[in-house]
Amino acid sequence: MAYQTLQQEYLQIPIVTRAYTTACVLTTAAVQLEIITPFQLYFNPDLILRNYQVWRLITNFLFFGPVGFNFLFNMIFLYRYCRMLEEGSFRGRTADFVFMFLFGGLLMTIFGTFVNLVFLGQAFTIMLVYVWSRRNPNVRMNFFGLLNFQAPFLPWVLMGFSLLLGNSIIVDLLGIAVGHVYFFLEDVFPNQPGGGRWLRTPSIIKMLFDTPEEDANYNPLPEERPGGFAWGEGQRLGG
């Protein structure tokens, strides 16, 4: 009975969030069980171009390090904000969400080549958090019960927290930069005088991922409750 309930809950997670978080967990489990090693996963342009190890373009986004606090912290934020985006501003627009993944991943891969980053999963998580925070500017956040701020400051708070943990902020800055590029091209520039839409989801992606009907019994994760897990609760101003 518990298994069926767990399975039902798992299948209610929207498809892109479910696929990405599952891939991250399975990749980490495979490393922990010594089925594979991080050396087979990390981003290396030379190995990709010369040895045709093209899987590294994807696997470097799936490994967040060994199981521990840093891994759990990243998984919670990845799952939470990826799901809220998919059930919020990307509701019914799976193809556009997949295109955002591809666009963000491509941009990070290009930038990552110049700053010598070998794993980009954390930067990708920050990108998702950034886009969500800019699309929900009126949500008030509470981080660890210590800080109160509005959603657009969340990526910067996470960067500060990462710095306190002794991590390099280059990863966070990359995620913020790519998130800002996407947000500007998708949400800001089209609404400017003389602006237009530069980002258009290819028709083949729409054909593969968009569905004509939506499940009437589908229960989305409330976007106005962004914190959760005691990492930072939020509510809309005036709500």
C-alpha cells in the first residue's frame, strides 16, 4: 500500500522535473556504489571533441558530489524550484520548459569552457531559482528563520550561503548570469519598444513534448509556497 502511494506521488511530479531529479539521484547512487566514477562524468572539451565522449555534455549536469549535506541541499532546491516553474509559469508549456533547459545548458557549457568548471549541476539549479525568483518578485522569503527578503534576492542569498560553506561562487555567478540572460530575452526584451522574441521553441520540440490536453485531476505544487523544507518559507505580499 505504501509502495503504491509512493508510486502515485512520484508519477504526479511533472515530467521534466521527474526526469531530471531522478537522473541526478540515480547518477549519484551509481557513483556511491562505485558502478561509475566522477572521472567518467565530468565536462572535458578535449575528451568530447577528440574521443567523442559526448555523454559528458549531459552527465556533468547530473552529478552534485557525494551524498551529504551539499548534495541534499542542492537536490531540495533543484526539485522545489524546477517543479514550481514547471507547474507555474510553464504550466501546459512543457516544450518551452525543455527549450529553456537546452538553452541554459548550452550557454553554461560555452561559459564553463572558459572558467574551467567540470560539473555544472549546481549552476543549473541556481539558474532555475533565478528565473523563478524574477517571475515571482512579490513573494517574501524566510531563509533558515534568520533572513527575510523578497524572492529576487534568493539567488544572491544562496550564493552567500555557498560562500560560507567554502564553495566557489563562480558556479553561482554562472547560474545567475545564464538565468538573467534567459529572463531578459524571454520576459524583458520582448516588452521593450522595438523589442521582439529572440527565443522561440523549435517546432520539433513542441511536437515531441506538448500535449493538447491537461489532466483535470493534476494537483500542482502551490507556487506561492516556495520555501518549504525549513530552507525558507514564503508568501505573497498582501496574502
